[in-house]
Amino acid sequence: MGPVYITAVGSALPSRTLSNEQIVAGMPWLDVSAEWVREHTGIRQRHVAQPGEWATDLGLRAACQALERTPAGGPDTDLILLATNTAQYVYPAGAAMIQEALLRQGHAMGRAAAMDLQQGCASFVAGIILAAAMIQGGNCRQVLVVGADVATRMVDWTDRSSVLLGDGAAACVVSDRRPVAGSATPALQILGSFMRTAPDRDSIFQRGGLVERNDPFEHIDFAAGRREFTTREQLQDRLDASARAGEDHYFHMDGRKVYKFVRRTVPGSGYFEVLLRAGLIDDAEFARLASGHTGQDPIGDQALRAAVGRRIDRFIPHGANMMLNQELADQMHIPYERMALTLQEHGNTSAASVGIALDRILHGSIRYETIAKRDGEGKLTRPAQQVVVEPLRAGHSALLLSFGAGTSWNYVATRAV
């Protein structure tokens, strides 16, 4: 089987932004401060789709950018995979709608198949893994993978967890074509991957489809007296009635349960395996790292873990919550200066988050502020710090990690070439 590459990446964001300050002023029922949101999540703002703007619209923009950045003369696209949790229709697939729009624009998509995949926030990295497998199996030569979500449309704006989510899209071209030498932006050779699901239907779920008119700015306008909308009590009554009827259309998450799952399971299952498959560690190192494991508690050889962490030049995890992302980096001994996140600007963009961060770090540096750490008594143990992550360059290793509903988690190890 020949090598497979991510040859180009693109992203797209809605034009509207929603800051913590706007949420606090416009949704007083959430009983939060802008500083509380920042200190607990790392998020300062998020982008919100316009009314009538869907995941497929954002995904199309990201796909066009990725295709424009693809070197000319390559193979036609054989397959389009849309990773989304906020589909506009039950069917047809949103991927087919993107294909139709791309055909109208003159892209070579006439012989492509198109399908959606859904694995919560893990969906985009899952799409990359499936695309690489289709190419290595000889079924395709080029696959367009799109990750797009209008996540703000699936949240209950009376629930404090609504502050986490934002809208956005990313896309990448996965191909068997060798990169063009001397390109300003490197391609990524896929070296190894890992996929796993520990079935759990209750940690993160949504029973019904999207509510098209679920727009946070309507709540803000109501609170400011600019729009007659509803009171919080009336809204809650409507949500309760909808839930009783089995038509609950809103995202639900047991945050503590998800936090514990990711922290305990993800660094101890898949991390070493994908590095072994990628050739970033050898069999002896893997045995030493794995020998200390007790169940799902990753112990292992801490000195070797630290040495292995330094071999990962860029760590690009799903941007879920800054505190959780810092915990992952600490357990994996990866310095924050190598962890690429755009969470602070975009919030948790669900299936799009890894792709957006990958696009940013391929084309420039990323800056963010970490969250201060305190002990059980509230004593400061590590102050917040300003982090600058330099661009991904040829020769760098890059580890992609996603985790989401299911509960599922995926790794892809790459090297920039």
C-alpha cells in the first residue's frame, strides 16, 4: 500500500460573533459572568451561523478553499465525506448537497460518491481515517473530507452549557498524490491511525433534529427589549413539553462524566498504539509504556512518556474545553507551546474543531491563554500563561486527536512533508 497524504486544508466561519459579554448581558437567566466563562472554558467568543445558514453552507465554503489549495493536475475526487452532527435533512446526505454545489462551480465531482458520517465531535478525524483506508484499499485516489456543524442551533439557551459551542467548518483533501516539492504549505503524510468506541448513549446525546429558529440573538434582542419573543419560564415550559412528547431537539451532555472518560481513557488507550504504528516509538518503548497500565489508568514509564511527548511537534486535539485540553497535554507530556487550539476564538465547533485548528497552524501561528490551575483548597498551583504555537513546518510530526459522542475517540499521526 502506497503512502496517503492530506494535501490541502481549508476552513470557514460564520460572519457573526457572540462574545461572553453579549451572552451575560443578553441572557441573564444563565447567571454567569464573562470572566466565569473564560476561566472555566477558555472561551472568549464563538461564531454563530446566520438564520438560514446551514452546516452544508459552511462546509461548501471550506471545501472550496481546500480544493483551491490542492495542487493542479491531481486525480479527480472519488468520494465526499461530510462529518456533521447538525444535518439539515434526514436525507439526502449533506455531502450530496455539497457535491451538487461543487459540480455547479465546475469541480470534477461527476463520478464521486457522497455520504455523511456522524460520530459526535470525533467525526472529522474519523472521516480522515476512513478516507485513507479507502485509498489504501484501492477504491479511491482522492477523497474530500468536510467537517461542519452549526452547533449553536442544537443547544438549549436556558442551559449554562450552551456557552461552550460555536459554528464552523473545515475540509481537507486526502490523496495518494505525492506532494509538490518546495510548496510553501506542507502536506501531511498519514503514518498511522487508531479508532475506538466505548458504547455509552447517555453521556452526550440529542434525540430530535435541529430547531431552525434556535438563534441566540433572538434571546439577546428579547432581553434588550428589541424583540417580543418569550420569557424564560415560557421557553422552559415549551422545552419540557417537547421532552415529554419525546421530541427533545436539544443537545445534552453529562459534563463530569465526559470529563472523567476523556481524562482516564483517551491518553491510555490509543496514544501509544498510534505512535507505534506511525514509527514514532518502537516495540521496546511501547512495551515499557504499556507495562504500567492498570485497567484504564495510564501509569507507564513517566520519564519515557515525557521523552515521547517531546517527539510530537504539534498536538491538534478536539477543542472541547481548555481545562480538559490542558489535562490531556499534561498527561501526554506535550508542552502547551505544541498544542494547537482555536477554542478561545471559536468555542467548541464540534466536528469542525480539529480541522479549523489544523488549517490555522498550517498557515500561521496560534495564540491563546491557558487556564490557571488550583488545588482542592483553591490555592493557585499554576498561573495562566500566554502561549504561542508556531506554524507547522516540513519535518514536523503532528498528532490529531478527536473524541465525542458514543463515546468514541480517534487518533491520526502524520508528518509534514
